[in-house]
Amino acid sequence: MKYQFESRIRYSETDAQGELTWTSLMNYFQDCSVFHSEDAGLGVAVLAREHQAWMLSSWQIVKNRMPKLGERVTVQTWACGLKGFYGYRNFSLNDADGERLAYAYSIWILIDTETGRPVRVPSNYEDIYGIEPQIEMDCSGRKIALTQEFVPKQEITVPDYFMDTNQHMNNEKYVLLAQEYLPQGFVPREIRAEYKKEARQKDIMRPELALEERKVTVRLADPAGGAYAVVVFQA
């Protein structure tokens, strides 16, 4: 079943042009999924008692237009699939007339928080959440293929205030950091993010940048050469 809540674009959620920022959009979507689980009886505290948590594996978010300061919006989400360890979820941000301003496809993994390993999604979750048809969009794969040449950037130390209730860096913070490397005047229409490894407070990140025509890829690497996340901005 679809879940939704209404809101109004706040000044604190807008950029220098008075439009909703990408990270604020991601927070709307993430909050909507959290509210859905809370109201379905499978909220953060309930899963914590079972030593479980949903971890975001990947986002694909497409913008038609960003709403402006003061606009009234409706945020929607729905489960579009549950299989094995994975949950598949769509999102939509609509204006007061029902026009779709932005939408997303996301893949989540149910994790045992004590072992850090995936666990199979219980069979009754499908009845609890209800499964709706997947939004019509060109869905990319969960993994982002990297064939570009990357240029290393200055190291970043993950601050304490980036942590969420799982004691990991919150999903939108990876995109917030990656945005720092966008060329001036570059306006993304689509963002993809693949989360590979949880970053914790005081971890060291080594950002790497690849620039292509109408595309910017940021790899947030760990000191050993692996990756915390990969973020792709497409114009």
C-alpha cells in the first residue's frame, strides 16, 4: 500500500535559488520510508529489539523540477518488492496539483546488527507493507560500474554529527560530501548512489573524482583502497 505525508518546503531545506536541495529531497524520502515502517509496526525500535535494521544499498533519484520555498508537497513511498535479503521501494514527491516533481527507486538490505550479515526478509512483511507496482522508470542496477580515471582529493574525517541511530554516517551525508566536487554551474537531473561500506565517526575518507560530459562520479574511498560509497551525478 502507498504511504504518504504532506509538508511545506522550509527555508532551511532550500538552496541559494530558493529551491529544495537534493539532500533535503533525500531526507524527505528517507523520512517517509521510516514513517511507513513505524506506522506499520516495524519501526526502528521494534527492529532493534530483534537486532535488525534496514540498510540502504542503492538509490536512483530523478528530478523533474525542484519545489520552491513555501510550496506544499506530498511525499509518497511504497514497497515494490521483497525477495531474499532485499526490499525494493519507490518514492514520489508531488506538488499541490498532483504533479510528480521527483521520484526514486531504492534497494535495501535487512541486516542482523549483531553479526553485520544480511538476514532473509520474513514472509509476513509482504502482507504488512503491501506490494504496489513499481514506478515506470529506467531502473539502473544496484552496482555502479567504474571504468573512469579518478583524481584523488583531500582526505575527509567523518564528523560525529553525521551519525544516525545505527551509528553509521547517514545516507544523505555521502551525497552531501560528494556534491562538493561538482563543477560550477553543473545541475544534476539524476543522482545514483551505491553504498558499499558503513562509515563511522572519525573514519578517514579519500574522495576521488571523475569528470565526463554531463556526468560526475565521486568515489568515497577508505584508506585501504576500498570504497564507502560511489555517487554519480547525471545532467
